[in-house]
Amino acid sequence: MTDDPREAAARYRYERERREHPELYGDEPAEASAPRPMTETERWAYVETAIQQAIRRGEFDDLPGAGKPLEGLGAAHDPDWWIRRKIETERLTGLGPPALMLRVEHEQMAATLDALRREEDVREHLEDFNRRVIEARRQLLGGPPVVTPTRDVEAEVAAWRRRRQAREDAVRDPARESPGQPRRRGMFRRR
């Protein structure tokens, strides 16, 4: 063996070339050797080639949103954009700071109470609402200030009774509800 570095380098290149391309030297390829991982450049070239082939096949034609500007481009950066979009697309409700949720519930209180059938349920719902308003005013969870007022339970129950009585009267006597409409009688006759 010689100590000539040029000869050692040439031997190294020859052995490496023979290992990488055994078919050129008539050797059988080694099946036990694992495939060499791709370099970053090779990976980039592979992906770019796959994209170009897909473009030629027309796989990117007529995609939804093609030719339209990107949504939200130019708007101020919002770190919670993804959760806002999820709430909008899924039409989720009941999410948000307690102060805002209580305002919405306060606005819809009459409809919510009218859906209840028993006075005990109405009282229970109003007491729960008042408890949550007082809890939110303590600002334990943070968020905007709570400006939602508490509800007078007795006054709300009385208003619920009046609305309920008006609905029952309208059902019993439909002519009172729409005086301009003639009442239909005898649509279904007994034979």
C-alpha cells in the first residue's frame, strides 16, 4: 500500500462509484443496503416536478376561489383569525366573553322565557341569569366590562304570564287576532 494521497483518493472514488452503481461494473446490487435519503435539493426537485406534471394534467383547473382575491388580504393581522373563521363557517354560538354573551342573552330574554311552559322554570332561568351577571361583574375571567343589568324576577314572571295569556286568548278566539279575515266554519263536515 502506498502513502500517495492522490492514489488513495482515486481508490476511494472508484469504490464509492462501484458501491453506488454496481450495474456498471457487472456486480450484483446489494439488497441489504437501505435506500439513501433524499437531500433537500432532490426533495425540492421531486415536489416541483410533481406540481408541474399536475398542472399539465389540469388538476389545478377550476378550483374553488380561482381568480378571486385572497380573503382578508390587506386587513390588520389578527392572531386569532383561524378561530374566528371556524366560528363563522361552523356557525357556532355560545362562544365569547361572558359580558358579550350576557348582552345577547339579555336581548333575547323574552323569546327564551316564552319557550318555557312552567312558572317555576321561568323563575329558575331568571335566577340563573342574575347569578351569572353578578359573577361576570366580578371580572374573574377578564374581558370587557359587564354592563348587562340583572332582571327583576317578579316583573319578568308577570310579563311572561301576560304574554302567555295573550297567546292562549289568540288561540281560543282567532277572530280577535285578525278582525278583517272571515272565520272558516264547517271545512270538515260529519257525514
